[in-house]
Amino acid sequence: MAQALITLASFLLPSLTVAVHNSTTGGCAIIRPPRDGGIRYRGLTQEQIRSVQILPVDYEIEYICRGNRVIVGPKVRKCLPNGTWTDMTLWSKCLLLCPRVWTSLENGQVVARPPGPPVEGTVLHYNCLSGFRLVGRNSTLCTKLGKWDSPKPVCHSVTSDDDRHYTGKKKLYIGALFPMSGGWPGGQACLPSAQMALELVNKRTDILPDYELEMIYYDSMCDPGEATKLLYDLLYTEPIKIVLMPGCSSVSTLVAEAARMWNLIVLSYGSSSPALSNRQRFPTFFRTHPSATLHNPTRVQLFQKWKWTKIATIQQTTEVFTSTLDDLEQRVKEAGIEISVRQSFLTDPAVAVKNLKRQDARIIVGLFYETEARKVFCEVFKEKLYGKKYVWFLIGWYADNWFKIKDPSIDCTVENMTEAVEGHVTTEIVMLNPETVRGASNLTSQEFLEQLMFRLGGKNPEETGGFQEAPLAYDAVWALALALNKTVGPLREKGRRLEDFNYNNQDITAEIYRALNTSSFEGVSGHVVFDAQGSRMAWTLIEQLQGGSYKKIGYYDSTKGNLSWYGNDKWIGPGPPADQTVVIEEFRFLSQKLFASVSVFAGLGILLGIVCLTFNIYNSKVRYIQNSQPYLNNITAVGCMMALAAVFPLGMDGLHVHRAQFPVVCQFRLWLLGLGFSLAYGSMFTKIWWVHTVFTKKDDKKEKRKQHLEPWKLYATVGVLLAVDVLSLMIWQIVDPLHITIEKFTKEAPKGDLDVLIQPLLEHCNSEKMNTWLGVVYGYKGLLLLLGIFLAYETKSISTEKINDHRAVGMAIYNVAVLCMITAPVTMILSSQQDASFAFASLAIVFSVYITLVVLFIPKMRRLITRGEWQSEQQDTMKTGSSTNNNDEEKSRQLERENRELQKIIQEKEVRVSELRNQLAERQALRSRRPQSTPNQNHSTPPPASSQNDPKPLLPPPGYPLPSSDNHSLPASYPNSSILYQADSKISRNHCHNSRLQLLYN
């Protein structure tokens, strides 16, 4: 602002300052500047401008504009004495200036309305001089963006050799939109290419000989809003256009959707959006630019070639990539390929790339623009999502050095990016025929490029927008010309002509549609043919980045499904990587050393059971063995051997038997262990139950103890327990039979840099409701075990000859119950650890069986061996002559022992009595030697006892010899001493009561 100020002479400043502050003397109020502009205040500083309210009379202000804008209207205003500014009825505006090159025309005249600089709203009208004709629009408008709405027309001489063949031909007009600027300035090369094609078509005598094609085109700037206005001008200004040719997907979408209302065919040369393949929405749309989905058949073909069945995708969230990915998902599904991971991002791909890494994505299809591609691969480098394990598929229309371009939005170096992108594969639509063939235009692809370069004036192709798509625009004009030529005959038969076309004529539109739909010719871009959706079917170029540069590795012809492969693809690893980590299934089998060791113990236990069973059967007639219920012991031994036999199928797995036979092994495990437990434990439980039932009765039922033990009751009890087990197991196997199931564990990585994982598997015997059945069985068996422990504890002090080994049975029950109660839950917890589970279960079986056999049978063997009690019951009866009643003989022996004890006690008492007699005799002799006492003594000695009162000698019990006579007699003070013993009384334990024996010491 300070530079724009024009300072006045220093002598004017004081008077001006006075005038400013003396606002009451007259002046003009400050006014607002125009939009996009400002006001230059002469002679005032910034502080004065902010504080002033009234400017003095004759003070001038000047309007200025920003940027490339100019003032339209009064530029300078002056303050009048009446307090107003000059020319206030005229507005001052800051408007953009359009290029002035449009304001002149060679061999013609230009009239501007309104006159003045070419700014917004200015309309230029063109006229050619005599002998020249105008090519292009005869008027153009300067838009608010500072651009003319149509290309500059030219004046051609009507007498030149190039225009002589136009004479006498009817014109057919094509309305075209070429994006000369904007997001995709493809018109820079596509417009000259289309003009080349028009010139050649119009020169041909075999194509539309009676017609001349002329193109009216505008710059759409790849902007749908601008294209809407231009489409309006094309449709509502003469002449009538027979076909529309837009470029850029967003503009083509707008034009194609509106063209159906005017019965116009739309032929696009530069639109790849998959959304345009919708025939219901765009019924008259065709395009020589293949759809972006044309990459997908090539990708699927490569997936199948390299035997990949699992891929991942990452896309930028735009319509074109979303539609492409939807089409890819449908195609891979039909090919039996799975998209396992699908990630998307808007601007920052960091999270999406991390998810790809986390979900083990290997074959990754990336759909994004070039700038986002650099962001993606910077994150790929950080996450190490590249190398021999990964393959990336990208779009092929990036610049060849796109990954080397410095981008301030990423923090990766060129070396990082080069490392990350190495080996990726691109698919690119072939837009230039790779073969040297002459097509409909009689030009090869190389000849076409040479002529295009000449027309572009030597511009750098990489700096010219749409250079790659130029062959498509060239073939689009040829496709239209050939289609129109094909419609001439059918229309003539109907009495119609192409020049009769108008926007209400559906018949001519239908003929053009039919002709385009059946087009098939060789163009400079390759074979031109349209699919049912109006999209171009073309070849796809397959390239791979090898050593920092792209190498062609093949072509794919989607029309014929033919893959041309060069075989020069290179991989970082030994070949194409796997689509996922290779998982090797590996079954976990039981340790054979453990199985063999436990099997040896089980075999020895079975041998011990056979020895015990043989011993018990051989000595079943021995009284001691008979009193232990040998048949129940036999059942116990058989049950123990069956339980030990269950160890062998318990250790068998897929290493020993085929998977089809594994359910049989499961059945053997269940039945052997179940029945073995029922027989072994059931027989012991029966013994302890009977002892408890008989010897813990009340006094009124004690007489039943004397009854003889009936063995059939014991066998029936065992039979009931066995029947319950058999019935429950049968119901289990009928309703829900056992079958093999496979348990999968967490994958394990082997040692070394191998792209494989080990999937451990373990075979189990299982059923649909395994936990329910086990709960029932464990609950029932657990109650029996607890009850057995209780009964064994209650009967530990009971002694009976009817079952003489019930204490040993109780001890065995303790051990079996404890082992079973510990083993059952532990094996369920350790079911996933085959070695630990087998070791715990099998060793519990072995130990419980060994303990049971040793406790029950070894004491019997030892007794029979040490005491020599090998006789049978009959032999023992003949030797002793005693009764065959075992209980009476035992009572007799008990009485003999008691009698011997009583005899010993009596002998001891007799010795004591003899000693007391001797003491009495000595005392009596001493008294007899003393003198007679005087009469006045307080008491006198009692007179000697008569002979009738002498105590009688003690008599021995019946059956014992009489003691020797004693000459001493008891003193008179013991007159009743004869009551100590009666001659005919019987001596027993009760006769020796302490109260009676105490009398001897009085």
C-alpha cells in the first residue's frame, strides 16, 4: 500500500490535514472499494486512512484491482462540493481479463460487445474476408474464469487444394468437448489427433462420399459444471449435432446421462469410469477408452497362472476405484479366488497398510492415484510389506519414475521407495497397437505417432496432456465415420438420410447405435470392438519393475482370452510367492518310548493278574481262601486285567491305525476301561457293602449275623453294577456314538527363513454331547467311589471269618478311589497334551491295578506258603475230627485260649492264699506263748474256736488236683473264711472278680 501511495508536496500536507479535521466545512464520505479490488488514497498514511471519516472537496481516489483483473467503469473519482463523488451512476468492477489473442482474426474481422478490454461478459463475433470460410464458432464468450468458452476459429481459403473436395458435400456436425486444462488436460493431444482423423475421413471417397464431417468443440476443463453450460450451447445453437464426443469421466457421465433425452449417440475417447458401463443409465454411450475394469480380467488371468487363490486389496475411496474393485470382486469370485482382506483409505493409508500386514496379506491389488501411491509405498517400506513374500499389482498409467519423484508429504527416501516397489506388477491398457499393421486409416501406429508429433510442433509428449490417449481419440473418429457410413444404406431403404437427423428422430439414432455396436476394425490403438455395455475391448500390457525399470512380460487379449507370455518375469525369491503362508498340517502322536514303557508295565500287570487268578482258582478249596470269597476275587482279577488291557488302545493313534479304523479303537478304550472298572471295583465294593450291612446292625438284628453267608447275593450285586454300566454304554454308543475329531492348535513357525507355518493337529475320540455323557458316567462312578470310601472307613475295625480279607479290600478301595478322583479331572484338563494325558491316565490305571492285586492276593499267597495251609476243607476235617462248621471250631479255639488264661490266674491266687495261711499260723503261735491277761482288761481274748468252725480247705476247680493239706488253721477271727470258695462251685472269669479277691488281704 505504501508503494501505491503518491505523496504530495510537503507544503500541501498542513492544509490537507486541517481540511480533514474540519469536517463540518464540507467534504465526501469514504466509499467501499469494488470486489477483488481496493482504493488508492493519495497523500494519506495508513493511520490517517483508518481514522478519517470525511475527505475534502476536490480530493481524488483511484481504484486498483488484484491479480489479473482490470477495472471496468470509472477508475478515478473526485469529491464534489455537494458532498458526492463523480460518476456515481456508473459501477466500477474488477473483472478477469481473457486472452487478447482471441480479439484478432487472420483473414477476418472481430467485433467485441461491449467494446473495451476482453473481460467477463465480453462476446466476440467473427467474420471471414471474402474468399475465406470460417472454421469454428462464429462467436465466443469470455467467462468469469477469464477464459473464452470456445477455441479460436480460423479462416480457411475456399480455393486451397485441401478444401476442394468439400464442394457439393453435406455437412454432418459433431459436438465435442476436449479438456484443454483442468484435472486431466487430455485435449492437448486428443484434439489434434481427432482433427487428423477428420481430415483423412473427409478425403476418403469410400467413406461417406456424400458427406463432410465437421467438429464443433469446446474446452470442458474436465469440469462437470463448465460442461453443463457448454452442452447447453451445443444443443441449443445451430447447427444440429449428430453425435457428441466428450472426454474425462466426470464430464462423460453428465453428457451421456443427458444425451438420451435428445436421442444423441455419445462416443467418448477418454473415459475409464466403470460406472459408465451401466446400459440402463447410459443407453446410448460408447467409448474407445477401455473401462478401468478391463484390468480385472488380466489380473484374474495372472492369479490363475501363478495359482493364487487368495488376494487382498487396498483402494483410495473414489468412485472409479470403488467400481473397479466391485467388478474385481465379482470376477475373482467366479474364478474361485477369495478376497481375504479389503482395505480402503481417504488420504492417509497408514492404518490400511498396517491391517494388510496384520492379516498376512501376500498378493495385494492397489487402486489409487499416483500421489497416493507414493504414500502407500512409504508405509509399505515402514511395515516391511515387500520382498520375496509379497506381490503388488498396480495401475500402469503412472509415470515410469513415479516412485523417484520427491514428495514432501512422505518421509521416505528415493532409496527406500525403490526398495519397496521392486518386483511389483502393473497392468495397462494397450492404447497403441504393438503390431506393425495398417488398419482402416491405412496408417501404422508408428506412422500415426510421427504425424501427431509433427502436428504438435515438436512438443515433449510427457508434457502434453492426453498423449497416451491420442490414438483412442483418433480411432473414435474413425469408428464414428465407419458407423455413419454403415447406416447410409439402411436409411436409404427406409427413405431417410443422415442429414434428416434431428433430436426427435429415434430411427436414425437406432441405426447409428446398431452400427457402432457391431463395429470391428483395426485402428492405430489396436483392434476396435465394443462389448454389450459399449466399452472398448482391448489388449492389456503386463509389466514388472525389474531393477528400477519396467519390463514388458506379456500381453492379454480380453476379446479372445489369450495370454501372450514372454517368460522374463523375475522374482526376489525362487519363484512367485505363495498367496498365503503355507500351512503344513502335522499330527501330534504319542511318544513311542512312553507308550512302550507303559505297555511293558501293563503287560506285566496282566501277567500278574493271570498268576493271581490261577492261584485263586487252584486253592479255591482251601478254607482260608474260601473265607475270602474266591469267586469275587476272581472277578476282581479279571476286571484288573481288562483295565490294563485298555492301556493299549488308549495309546493307539493315527500312527498305528488308519483314520477310518480309529472309531473302533475309541470303542475298545471305552468298553475295556468301563467294564474293567465295573468288575474290579464292583466286586470289592460288594464285599465291603456286605460287611457293613451285617456288622453294623442294631441289637435286635444281631441274630442275622449268625446266618450263613449266601454267595449268590454277592454275585447278584456285582451283576447289577455291571448291567448298569453295560446299559449306559450301549445307550451312549447307540444315541451318540464315538467318532474321531481333530483339534487344531496355534500355528508354529519352524526354524529358518521358511515361508511356512506348522499346523499341529491332534486326534480325539469324541461325540456330539461328550461332556454330558462324561458327566453322567463320572457322577455315577464318583458316588460309588465316595460310598466305597465311607464303607471301608466304617468297617475298618470289624473282624469276621465270613470275609476274612475285607480290610485289604478297604485299603484297595482307598487307593482306587483316590487315584480315580484325581485322574479323571486332570486328564480332561490335559486332553490337549497327548503325552501328559496318556501318562497320567495309564499310570493311574497301572498303579491302581498293581495295588489292588498286591493287597488282595499277595497276603494270601504268603500265608499259604509260610504256614503250609494247602489242605482242602475235607482233608482238614478228617485230620482234626472236628466239626465241619468253621464257626464252631473257631469258637472252641477261643474258649481253650480263655481257659488257659484262667488257669494261670488261679494258680497265682493259690500261691497267694498259701502265703496268707502261713502268716496266720505264725501269728496264732505268737499269741499262744503270751501270759493270760488280767480280768480288769478292757477286753478279753475270745475263746478259741471250736473245731466245728475251722475253715475248710480251698478246693480247686473241677478237673484240677487237690492241694496238699495244711496243718495250720485259720484264727477264730475268720469264722466265715470258708465262704471264699465252695467245694462244688465252678471257677470262671466272673468268680475271680476283684471284690472277692480283695477279701484275702483284709
